[in-house]
Amino acid sequence: MAHIAGCLVALTLLVTPAAAGAQNPPPIPLSPARDMSVSFSAGGGWKIGFGDYGLNSYPAFDWVANVRFGLTTHLALEAEVGRWTKSEVSEYGSPDNWLDRYEFSQADWHAGINIVGRVPGRVVSFFGGGGPGVWSVAEEFTSRVSGPSVGPQGRSDHWEYQDTKYGVQGVVGLDVNITKRLQVFGVGRMEVVSRESYPMLFAVHAGVRVVF
């Protein structure tokens, strides 16, 4: 009998701490992800505008670099700078030796601030957000006409244009963890700029992010 009572006491001592721990588990600290990262992405973009003949668009090359500051696990602040470039050359000839040549180039520098929401995961995380931006727009156009009546040097016209404009940008994408400090990501971008003949830009980028 005494042997059975001793076994019951020992069993009670073993079970009681586990039960107490199960009823009152230690709190798990929730520490916001106050990380910082730098990234670079590049891809194709499409300028879209509305002209006399309806919707117009043309492709271009676009890149963006940014610094992201984690505010909480699900919220971050981004500062970004980017450049959009487009250049094209057109030539039109005629049977009587006339040649029209047109050269056009456009380059937009822009800087912006984004508030970004994040949905973190172990391997893949999603993000999306946007904010205000400022654009420095520069355009250059040259035309040259050559033919029998104007001589071999031809007649040329040239103009340049530069202005500062304001707008907003939006981003949505996903980060894929390669290591603890390295991510690759894909992002879709939209920019809307005031007082532009082609006010919208849609772009798709791939990039690399380094987390500190």
C-alpha cells in the first residue's frame, strides 16, 4: 500500500508542472520587424496617353533604386529614385532623293516616398503601397530634311524641353527569401504625372534586395 502511495505522489509531481505550464504558457514576445533594406530593380515600361486618335502608348526602359525602413511587421516606409528613358530615330525617303530624319529622346528622373503594407511569410512575402513623387522631365527633338532643293546638308530643326512635374506612384509585388539577408523580388509599378501628354506609366520589374 505504501508503495502504491509513493508512486501516486511521484506521478503527481511529474504531471503538475506540465499541466500548469499548459494552462499558463509563457508569453511570446512580438517584436516588430524594424529592418532596413536597399534594392535595385529594372524592367520594361509603357507610357500611356490620350491623343487625337484615342489611346496611345510606347515602350521604354525603367529602373528604380530604393531604401526601405521597417516601421512594424506589416508596415514600411520607402524612399525611391528612378529613371525612365526612351529614344527613337525615324527616317522617311522618297524617289526624288528627299530624306526626312527625326530623332526624339525623353528621360524622366523621379523621386518619391511610399507607405508600404507587408504580408510576411517564411519564404515569400507580399507588399503593396504608394505615395507622392516629383519628376524632372527632359525632352529633345531634332529633324533634318535633305533633298535636291536644300543641298546635301539639308535643313534642320532642334528643340529641347525641361520641366518639373508632380504626381503619385503605386507598387505591388512579392519578395522571395534567398538567404536571411538577400531577397529577389518582382514588382509592378504605376506612375501618374500631372501636365504630361503621356501621363501614365506602367512597368514590370525584377530586382534584388539586401536586408540589414
